[in-house]
Amino acid sequence: MAGVRFFWGSFLALFLVGVIVALPGAALPQWRARYGVGEEVSWFFTALLLGLVLGVRLAQGGRRHPLFPAALLLVGLGLWGVALAPAFPWVVGLAFLLGLGEGVMNVHGNSLVGELYPERRVELLNRVNVAFGLGAVFTPLALTFLPYTLLLLLAGLLAFGAALLVWKAPAVGPAPREGGGRLWPFLLAVGLYTGLEGALATWNRVWLEALGHPTATGGILLSLYWLGLALGRLFLAKPVAANPLWALKGLLLGVMGLLLLNLLPPAALLFPLAGFLLGPLFSTLFALVQARFGHRALGGLMYAGATGSTLIPALFALLPVGGIPWGLFTLAIGLFLLVQALEREGIHA
């Protein structure tokens, strides 16, 4: 029963990671109305990133209790504080605490599930990461129906409940006896994946508008893309687990095909399907790294993901609009070649 409790605690923790990631975009209209902010919103992202870096670093240690439940308690208090903040500088200060909790929750929410179920690691890590997508989709939708303050107070209560579920979670397991080898291909693969995921979400809408599709259509397709990422983790988890790297190669071939179709105005509307096919990549790579290198390598994986998701979409700003689909296709090719190289090394979960 303890394993089930820890699984659902991790599920809620990753759901809250999705809430935190989606919060700035979803809450921006309320922040403008409450605090009159404009460029100051960049302070929130800076504080969140600083907290995230520290949180991931803390989570690389061997102690899961009380660090994991403490991070959830911290996030709950942070969400309550943001809900009631009298001025935006308070929100910025609390963003650091949210980032700190997010870093710990992301590492331990994943690693705990992988250690509890090593024989089903790939499948269950994909399933538990559905929670992140649900949190990211839920937050902007919920703010259209619920008052801002009420939503954040309820999210804070959810964090306190999750802290109880992961209370006395077991310490990090020992490093695997077998494994080792080169970590950098995994780090590069995760960086390319998060870069591709973020560039698709940020820039493909611009490309759709260049093809003549309405702005509203791009917004709907973007929501479907994020939903597709969550559904891909849910429905592809078991098939991918049977032969992870071989399955990822097949999914990436499908992504490359969709990115070629992205050049054609009618077929470009299919791009949310790329999200469905990309869904299992991060969790599967996470599972392979955990099995081969152990817990301490997972922090590097998170840093690689954060770097890719930040730098690669930023580099797309330097491309002409016509270069966007080719840049996306190039990223997919690079990711496919890396996964193929890992498969040749006989990597397994």
C-alpha cells in the first residue's frame, strides 16, 4: 500500500509542477489588473529559474525524506502567498520558493516512481508524467471558470495533501552495480527533445500564420498539442516499454513525417499529432538514465532539459519565418540519430 500512496503523491507533485509552469501565462491578465505589471513579469521568470536550479541541486542528494514532503509544503505556502500577495514584488519573492519546490518535486516525483517499480520503470514513469500535462492544461482552463485567488488556494491545499502522501518516502536507492558508460548522449538527447518541444509550442504558431491560418486556429492547435503530449504518455507508455529505444526511433520517424507535412498549408493543421508522438520521450530517457547511472545523474538530466527548453526556442528567433519548419525538422533528425546511436550501444531500462 505504501507504494501506491507514494505513486499518487508523486502524481500530484508532477501535476503541481505543471500548474507552476503554466501559471505565469495563465495568470498574466490577473497580474496586469491587480498590480499593473508589464516588463516586470520577467522578474518572476528569473526568480523561478534561480529557485529551480537550487531545487534540482538539493534533490541530487540521497535524502528523500523530509526533502520531498517539505518541498510540497513550501509550494503550498508559496501558492497561498501568491494568491494573497498585496504587491507584485511579493509574487516575485514567492516565485523563488515555487521554483525551489518545483526542482525538488520534479526530480523526486520521477525518481521515486522509477525506484518503486524498476521492472515497469518506463511504463509507469510515462504514466505518472501525464500529471504534468494535465496540470499545464488545467491551469489556464480553470482560471476561465474559477476566481484567481480561489484557484491558488485550492492548489495550495492539493500540495499539502500530496505532502502527506509522500511522507516518509524511502531514501534514494544505491547506484546500479552495472551500467555506466557515456552520460553525455542522454543529456544532449534530452536537451534536443525539450528544445524541439518548446520550439514547436512557441514558433509553429508563427509558421501557421505565415501559411495563412488564423491566429485563433493556431491557439486551438497549440492547446491540442499540449494535450497530445499528455495523451502520448498515457497511451504509448506500455508499447514503448517493450523495446524503448526502438519504439522511440519509430515515433521520431513519425514526427519527422509530420514536420515535412508541416510545409503544406492544409497538412500543417496536423501538427498536434507530433505532440502525441513526442509524449513518451522525456520519461523514457529519464528511465534509461536512472537504470544505467543512478539517482545522482538525474540532476544533470534536468539541467539539460532546462537548457534546451530555454536556449533552442530563443535561437529560433534568429531564423526567418520560412526557416522555422526546417529548423524543427533538423532538431528531429538530430534527436533520431542520437537515439539510434544509443540503441546500437545496447542501452536498456
